[in-house]
Amino acid sequence: GAQQSVTVANPVSGASPDLLPHFQLEPEDVYIVKNKAVSLACRATPATQIYFKCNGEWVHQGDHVTQHSTDHGTGLPVMEVRIEVTRQQVEKIFGLEEYWCQCVAWSSSGTTKSQKAFVRIAYLRKNFEQEPTAREVSIEQGIVLPCRPPEGIPPAEVEWLRNEELVDPALDANVYVTPEHSLVLRQARLADTANYTCVAKNIVARRRSASAAITVYVNGGWSTWTQWSGCSTSCGRGWQKRSRTCTNPTPLNGGAFCEGQNVQKTACTTLCPVDGAWSEWSKWSVCGAECTHWRSRECSEPAPRNGGRDCHGPELDTRNCTSELCSHATPGAEDVALYVGLVAVAVCLVLLLLVGVLVYCRKKGGLDADVADSSILTAGFQPVSIKPSKADNPSLLTIQPDLGTATMTYQGSLCPRQDGPAKLQLPNGHLLSPLGAGRHTLHHSSPAAEGADFVARLSTQSYFRSLPRGTTNMAYGTFNFLGGRLMIPNTGISLLIPPDAIPRGKIYEVYLTLHKQEEVRLPLAGCQTLLSPIVSCGPPGVLLTRPAILAMGHCVEASAENWSIRLKKQSCEGTWEDVLQLGAEPCTELYYCQLEAQACYIFTEQLGRFALVGESLSMAASKRLKLVLFAPAACPSLEYNIRVYCLSDTQDVLKEVIQLEKQLGGQLIGAPRVLHFKDSYHNLRLSIHDMPSSLWKSKLLASYQEIPFYHIWSGLQPFLHCTFTLERLSPSTCELACKIWVWQVEGDGQSFTVNFNIAKDTRFSDWLVPDSEVGAPALVGPSAFKIPFLIRQKIISSLDPPGTRGADWRTLAQKLNLDSHLSFFASKPSPTAMILNLWEARHFPNGNLSQLAAAVAEVGKQDGALFAVSEAEC
């Protein structure tokens, strides 16, 4: 920087300080641009000599250009001196110190030094230290565009261009430039969408940064819902809907579309108008004194309701009864005729009543004979006795009748009284009191027809013609009031028919069928997705006095805020109807559903075809997918295919794929994994990595394969898979090591580490269920239940009535973690029976009876009137 001039006094005695040189012009800092020399000048008065000294060395006298003049005001002499400095002079000391020059002026009184002037070489480098980058920002969001200009001497000045026009913060209050040269937009506006360029300049050059594209986007917002439309039907059950649009605001510049549904549907019921209709005319009245009689009718068959039209026509009809000739009879004769008529009517009524009583008695006698005739219930069955358990059996509820044969007839007293019987007790108390002695008949049946005969019988009925003709995915049996169970092996699908669900005296042939999804058309709308297999049980229309329980798997990660789940049932006409919305108050007591983590249990008093359908309420809604890897068990060629299945996480679908792969000669090469697939509209991607290139190569041209979102989300395409075709470089190569990634874009993912010998590795074969491990598809009577029949009946009779201190079925439901269903249990004649039925459906065949016994015992401890049952009673 410049320094103040310094005066050096001459030691000569008597010199006047007023006559020391005074600088009127001092040298100033300058920059050398390219190769142009710069000029330094100084002027002083009074001065006899002036010389420049640069970097401590005097400049040669010949390099000075001197000019003399006189100050007109004072008359003192003025001297002005100039020198030129070249780029070469400065570069000689470049890097050592800065180049500077200073004037020294002499007079007779002494010398004076000027300030130092620095001479620098000016430059501006080409590359910016930091350039602005392209960004996408939401409207009203703040934006900071950084810019660090290139290094230069003198330092560069910075300005900003928007679409090549200068940005002036003085004209736009929303914009300012920081001391670090960053451009700040306080709140992004749509007009701020542009290309921004940072410009740096000094006396040497002008540099431009790369342009940064700023896009200000607007995320879409929903408008308000429209009013609900009218019901789609003018009579009966229909739909109404309302809609909204993504226009508040409309998404712009790539902004996100609105999340959620633009249409909502809800069920509606319109009361059907009923037009009134006349009843039959009454009989004519007795001819009156005016020679007229009359008759009447009412608008009551039916009466008009729900806006229906009234009856048209007269309500009263009057006529002359003597053809205009009125003859007056004596009062006595008229009375006699009236009394005779009344007596005749009374006789007719008595005769009709007698006939009705006789007909009723005969019908009742015939019905009792049918019910009592054990051949109706046991035709074709062989008798077998029920053997009581030993007295030292430690657990009461494990007492099982001997049902080793398929059928039995038991006659005799179920609970005879004995003196001093051995009591079977639960821990910490008794359970059951003795049942009264009596005579009971139990009939235990099994399927009486072979599979082909049963299906042939069903095929004669029009409703069942859509059932599969084979028995692979079907179970069937013949049941009476003792109930039973149907199971489709290795699918998790079963039907529990509780005791007394079938009326006594009735025998039903019941079937349970798993449908392939290509066989049954289930229409889905909007974001609806199939969450379970499609299952039929029947025959439909049969009378059930208690709900049967249909169990099947599902693949939903259920949460009330993410899902609306409905139970659908197909009518006889083929249309699918919503019969239950889970989590909502049921509109009918015919259906109820207990939804658990991987299975659902459907209480139904009407058999038919069912499916569980969900509609996502947010993008966080997810389904479980089962990822399974298969490959050929033998590989005679160089090519080797790995098939990656993406299945709904239910047992029935996995069973179908295993059967399919067995036909293809495939084997499992990795433990199945679960992936949570979200309703985010993003596809599923699959890729293979980390293969040893010296042994294998992939024939896949792209870096990944992709399964479209809607193919997976609908749930209607069960066996979706991708195939990775690999090629061995040598026939002797048997070891395969790689990684397979499966992930949803912006979602969950899973990876498989495959380390496999394609010739002999069978370590994952245990995951495949052998065909022999299928179990019995039909269990009839007591053998179908874990809880012995008599123990069950006594638990029901003990816990159904309200107990003291709450020791009743409500406490049992709480002990079994079923207290969320109390309102449903309470709506049934026997709440305890519903609880035990659900326990049977959930825990067969591996249920822990000791835990149930402990729960029942805990209920018993709350009441002093505890119960016991003898060995003979079982």
C-alpha cells in the first residue's frame, strides 16, 4: 500500500523547514496488463532533484523524464519526473517480493520521500473455484446459488445473469448477493425458473461459469371433494361416489402428483318403493232396512310405502239387494235365518280345526320317527365304542375318545353317576361338575362317496359346474350334527363345522375348494388388490344354526390407516358383493372376520365363495411377497437358468409353484425371503451380480429386469417370475457363486447370496413339502376337534351364564387375547362356543391343550363354585 511521505532534515545549520520539498503528485499502485509498460510520476516543489528508487535500488538517471516549471502562486520551482516500468522488470523479482517504487526529492533544506507505489502483473484464471449447479426446488422455497470466482489480480468482480439478462438486486427485493458472491432467492417463484450464470471480471478478462438451470416446481394439491353422487340404483343396494381433482394447485414443472385416490366409492341402499294393492273384497253384508248391502276392502296387500303409489279405486262398494223391490219380512223370520247361518259357520270351523290337528300330529310323528331312526344318521357306518381315559391322566382336556376307525355309533349314558369316582382335576382347582345321567346317541360319519362320485354329484347342479373336476385343491365329506373339519393340504385353508352347526336329523355333503385365479373372474377397481386365495365352501343355501369358520392365508401388512379391507362373497348370479368391511361395525350378523398376522378366520352362517380384497388408502400400504429361487436339478448343457418367483405370501401359491417346479425338474437353491411391496406405483427390479467372470457369464443384455407394478399389485397373476440365463464357460464348472438383488424402486429390497453346486447340492430340499405329508383332508365328528366333546359342553354350560366376579366367557376371551371380539361373541346364543370354535380353528392340529386348560382354570379360580368331572363322564 502507499506510505506517507517522509521528510529528512538537512543537518545544515539554519535551514528552514518551510523550504523542504513538498510532493504535489505521488506515485500510485498500478497493474501491468499483458505486456504493456506502466508509467509512474511524481511532482514536488521546491525541488532541485527528484529520483525514483525501486525495490531499494536507484533508477538510472537516463530512465527519468524530467519536466521543470514554476508555481505561479508562490514562485517556487516545480519539478515533475516520470519513469516506465516493464513486465520484464517486475518478473525479475517475481516470487521474491512485490515490486515497488518510491520518489526522493531534494532541496537546499533537505530531502523528502514519497509513498511507495506497488507494480503488479494483472491476471484472471479461467476456472471458477465453485460454480452454481442445477436444482429443482418447490415454490416458495429459498434458493442459494454459490459462486467462487477464479483467482485473479486485481480480485474479480462478480455479477449474475438470468437468461443472459443482468440480475439487479436493487430492482428485485426477492434477490440479493452475499459478500461471498452467492446469489440468494428468498422465495422461489415460477418466474425464477431460468438459467443462471455467474460472471467474474477484472481489468484483464471476463469469465463465465457454466449455466445452472433452476426449475421451480409446484406439487399438486387436491381440490375439495365433490358432493356424493346419487345412488347407482333406484332400488336396493348400489354405489355412490365422489371425486376430486389434482388442481389445487395443478402440478407444474415436474411437481409431484397428488397422493391418494381421486375417486371414493361407498355402498348405498335405496329403499324400494312399494305400490299399494287392494286386499280381497269382504263378504257382502246383510241386506239392510234400506234394501242395500255393502262390502269393503283395504289397501294393505301390500300397503304403500317408501313413496309407492296408493291404490286406485273405491274402498267401499254398495249395491241394491232386492232388485229395486224391497220386501219386508217379519222380524222373527229374519232372526231364525241369521241364527241358522251362524251355526253352520261354527260347525265348518270345528271340522277344519280337527282336520288340521290330525294332519299336524301325523307329520310330527313321522318327523320323530325319522330323527329317532339311527339308520338315517349311521347308514353305512360301523359301530365303535368310546373308551374312557385312565384315571391318572394328568391333564383333563387331553381326554380323547377312541376314534381309531372312521365311523362310530355310541349309545348309552354319557355321564353315569358312580360312587367314589376318581376325580380328574386341573391345577389349582376343579373344572367341570357332573352332567346328569341320561341316554344320548352320537353318530359319527365319514365321507361315504369316493371323490369322483362326489364331484359327479356336484356337477349335476348348475351352480357347481365351475368347480374343478379334480381333487388336488378340493376336500369333501359327509357331516351331521357332530360337525367336523375339511382341510386342503399344504395351503393353510380349512373349514371348521362346529358341533350342532348342522341341525339334528340332517346330513350334509360339504366341500371345500381352492380356485385357481384364472378360473374365477374377480373384478377389481382402482387401488384394490386381492389379498387371499379365492375359496369356495358349500353347498350354498344349506341351513346352519351356528357359524362355520373358514380359515385361509393372506398377504397384507394390515393397518387401519393404510388399508380398507373387505370380505367379498360371490352370489348365485355370479356377482361379487361386499359382505363385511374389517374394522367397521358389521351390517349383518351372518359374517365376521378375525384378521391375524398371516391368516384370517371367517365366521359365516352362509356357505359360498369368498375372497379378501384390500384397497390401499396411502402409499405406505404394503403387501408381503415371497421371493423364491429355483434352478434345474440337472444341467446337461452349458446354459443354466435361475428362476426368481415373486409370489403373494400365502401357502397355497407357494404350493402351486412347488408343484410346477417339480414338473419342470427344478430345485430350490435358496431359502425363501419376504419383501414388503408398497403401493408406490414403482416397479420391481431384479439383477444379478458378483459372478466369477472366468467361470460364468450372463446372457442378460440389460443391467436389470423389471416386473411392472400393476402385475404384482393386482394379485391376479400368481406365478410372476424372471429368469436369469447364465452360461458356463466350461462343462466341468459346477460351483455357482453370485448375488441376486430384488428391490422395489425407492422401496424395500432383498438380496440372495447364492453359493451352490449345481450338480449335487440339495440342502434346501427340506423347504419342499413332500407329497406324503398331506394329512387327512376330512375329519368327521370328535376326531376333528382337540377339545373332547363332553369337556367342551361342560365349559360352555359353565361359562355362558354370567358368573360372580366376572368369572364367565368374557374372562376366558381376555385370557385367550380375544377380548376385542366381545361384541360379536355376545351376539351369539353361546359366546363360549364361539370362543372355543375359534380356538379350534386357530390351533388345529398342534394346539397346546394345557394352555387352554390353564386359561379355563384361571377363570374357575375367580368363582367359589368350582367344578369337577369324573373319569366315567369322559
